[in-house]
Amino acid sequence: MAEAELAGADDRTIRFKRLRFVPASPARLSYRVEEGDRPDLAAYRTIGDPEQYWRLCDANLVLRPADLTARPGRRILVPGPGG
């Protein structure tokens, strides 16, 4: 994420992260969350890379990764290549 700075009225510098807009991710597949699933496991099983869990979060408009797999049986969307 891009960082930014803002000069405060008292000459303090306030550093913050810029807002990240989630691009539309066309989902081509879905995945049923299993008991004990975690976001990294779901990403490994669907995308092949556990560090790509954020792509599943983006495709499902989930802000907290843990919410992605909190309900066993839920179907989550899986983005296609490059999505």
C-alpha cells in the first residue's frame, strides 16, 4: 500500500496508508469452505499459493481474512488467473 504524509497544524508529520480500492475480480470458480479451513489453506487449495489469500478476500469483498473461512459450508468465489 502506498504511504502518504500530512503536515499537522502543530508542525507534526502524520504518516498514514492510502486507501486501497478493491478492483472488480471476475470469479470463475467457487470453493466450499471446509471445517477447520483458514484463508491460507483455501488459497492454497484454489489458487495454489497460500500467500494469495488476499485475492480470495478481494473477490468476496471480505475485509478481515478470518471472515472468509469463518462459516464451514459457505461457498466463496475464486478469481480467475490475473483477476
